[in-house]
Amino acid sequence: MLGLEAVGKLNIQGLRNEVLPLVDEASPPEMIRLVISALKNQPVENKETFIKLAGMETLDIEQRASSIQTVAIVDLKAANNILAIWVPKLDLEQKKKSHQPNGQF
């Protein structure tokens, strides 16, 4: 995971194909956090990955919100569609958490 952390912190481009296989339902939350960090600087190229992450119910609310935020950079309509489906399913505490000043949306 140290290498993945370096990719994100140093904004290393060109390792997308090495990072993408790390995205699946079984990936630990810390791994997904690092994947998001590594891919967020190329939102156009990684739009579909972030759409996938936004739909992964196993992720915590912050990771899903961060993914939606990245989708919104390149496709606001797609991000709004995701939110329209996702937000009504959240309970009151989750909605509060997702709308905090340091929250993602």
C-alpha cells in the first residue's frame, strides 16, 4: 500500500492500469482511499471507475461522496443522477455526515 500512497501523494501519472485492478467490493477501506487519491487527479480518464466506486454500497459515505465529487468535475449530470438515487436512501445521520462543511457534497 505504500507504493499506492506514493502514487497519490506525488501525483504520479501513468500507473492507472496498475491501480484499477485494486478496485473491487472486497478491497479494504484504506486501499480504496488510496486508490481514490491516486486516480482523482485524472478525473476524465477515471470517470467510470469513480462511478463504480460511488455505487459500491460496501464503501463508507465519505469514499462514496468523494467519488461522486470527482464524477461531478467531468460530468455534472451523471453525478446528479447518482445523487438522486443515493441520497434518498441515506438515513438522517448519514445525510448530516455527507453535508458537513468538510464533507464531500
